[in-house]
Amino acid sequence: MAAVCLAALWGWAADAPAGEGPDRFEFRETHMGSEFKLVVYCNDEALASRAARAAFDRVAGLDATLSDYKVDSELMRLSDRAGGPPVAVSDDLFEVLRRSRELSERTGGAFDVTINPVVKLWRRARRDGTLPPRDRLDEALSRVGWEKLVLDPGARTVRLTLEGMRLDVGGIAKGYASDAALAEVRRLGITRALVAGAGDVVAGDPPPGRDGWTVGIAPLDPARRPGRFLSLSNAAVSTSGDAERYVEIDGVRYSHIVDPRSGLGLTGRSSVTVVAPDGTTSDGLATALSVLGPDRGLALAEEAEGVEALIVSAAGDGDGDRTTVRATGGFGAMLGEGPGASEPGTVPTLGGPEP
Ligand code: ADP
Ligand code: MG
């Protein structure tokens, strides 16, 4: 049985009191198979709308560049040329691949954007409800390896050294797009803004009179309301976990996040929340830490500058199962109050359907 669930992060933000200070504007559009939300505070409605248009257009442009669903995206056309000579690419594609490769090095390959051949088999498994055969997984794995992704910053070219390699930036693209969207809003002079692309949230300056944007961390059970709240400004937070997308086969839940060593979807239920200076980092690290698990994952987060992480893991698969919660030393200091009755301006669930 294939099952699909939604939403990892919830968020709230307070309205400015009526008649004082800037107004709050909220916009939503669906891109990259997820609902992107933008909240801004400013004095000028027309400017807010213009900022939203610029932000969403930027995300749409990145979708056209980075999609591994659209056959004519720049990423797909690059994959089509695997095994051939270096290919000149756009600044955005180069930057996403550069950041991805850096993350592969830091995580010992737990994060790997060359994982697409394996991910494709698991997408089919989600549709059919049957496990990918081991020989197919091994064949796909033979075409995976971040070391075979060769970047030349001077020439801004990319070479996939092995024929049959294919890229998938699904573990980092929404964070990158959220960063880019916030940059558009800031470019138009609005500083108090928040962009949320499903489980990836990037915050600018806080709402008026507040220390930060309140962002709720969803519990393992996506039907429940958040129990922990972050106070976030000029930083990003991402959640990765099997609450969003998984397939259950013979009683085992396989996540859409794959361990590149085994080619298997992760089976230990977990929800990983990472706070980082930007959304590209938080998104990529949340995926990577899911693969690494609490011991290695939290050690890596402790070392990284401006990064804190929280990992909630469950032993079983049902409601009420025992969960363990582990976090980096500084995570507790990032937690804030939940949305109180004094906060009427609720930003609803951050989440959206998969493509
Ligand atoms: P979501 O897209 O649900 O927010 P993630 O950011 O964790 O979740 O990204 C998961 C996606 O990343 C998968 O759907 C797949 O496209 C890709 N992926 C899966 N495993 C890995 C991995 N080990 N390294 C990099 N990307 C991965
Ligand atoms: Mg991710």
C-alpha cells in the first residue's frame, strides 16, 4: 500500500495591531509541487504585491531550471549529456550543484544529488506498492556517485563523468528557491519577510515589535499540532522526514529519502529539523542528517557554523509509540513561545502536495 502524507512544519506570525505600523500581507502560489507562502510587513500594498510577483516568478524560473520531472529543464538536459564533455550551465544550476557537492563532501556522501537513478526506482515503488528488485537497485547504484560530478568554477561547466548518471536536486532545491525568493523581496526594499516552501522556511527581519517569526515544528504524527516553536529571524529552518512521503510495503515504511550506500529508502521513522543561516543549507542538511542518523548527524551539526538540529525518532510505526528526541546543545535556545491568544494573524500549515 502506498501512502502519502503532508506537511512537516507549521508556522504562525503575529499581525501588527490595527492602525499602527506596517500592514501584514500574505501570498501563496504553488511551485515545485509545493505551496510557497510569502508573508511581508510593509506600508505599501502595491509594493507588497510587486515583491510577491518577483518572488514567485523567481521560484517558477528555478523550477524550470532544476526540475527532475520536466523533461526539458536545464538539469534534465545536463543529465542527458552524462558521459560526454563538460557542459556550460546557468549560474543557478552551477550554484546548486556546487553547494550540493560541498554537502556530499561534508557528509561522507550521505547527501548525494547523483542519487536520481535510485530515487526513480523508489518513485515507481510508491506508485506500485512493491519493493524495487535488488538487482535493479544495484544497477542504479552503479550509476550513482558525487565524486563523478565534476565542477569547473572558472569555466562554469559541469561534467557527469559516467554515462547513465542522472541528477536530482529535490533534497536542496526548495531551500535554494526560498533563499532566492527572499532575496527578491529584499531587493525591493522589504526587510520584514518570511518565505515558506513547504517544509523549508527562510526568514528575514522579524514582524514589527517581535524578536522573531514563530515557526512550529510538527510532531512525527502529521495530524497533530506542533508542540515546539522556534523564534526565527534572518535564518532558515527545514524539516525532513517520512511524515511527508513514504511507501509501506509488507509492514515496513520506506522514506522518499534514500541511503546512497544501500540504495534503500530510510526505514527508521524520524523527523529532522535543522536551523541554519540560509535555506539551501538547512534543506540539504535536513536531508543529510536523516540519512546519517542522530549520532553522526548531530555531531556534524555541532561542528557547522550557525547550525542547530533536532531529531525526533520513533521505534515503531504507530501512534503513541516511544519517541526519542535529541538535539544539538544550542537548539533549546532557539525555541520560543507558541502562538498565544494575542496573536490573531495565524499563518496556517506550511506544507503542500507532491507533484
Ligand atoms: P522534501 O522534498 O519532502 O522536503 P527533502 O528535502 O528531505 O524532503 O528531500 C527529499 C528528496 O531528496 C527526495 O524526494 C529525493 O528527490 C532527494 N533525495 C533522496 N535521498 C537523497 C540523498 N541521500 N541525498 C540527496 N538527495 C536525496
Ligand atoms: Mg532537504
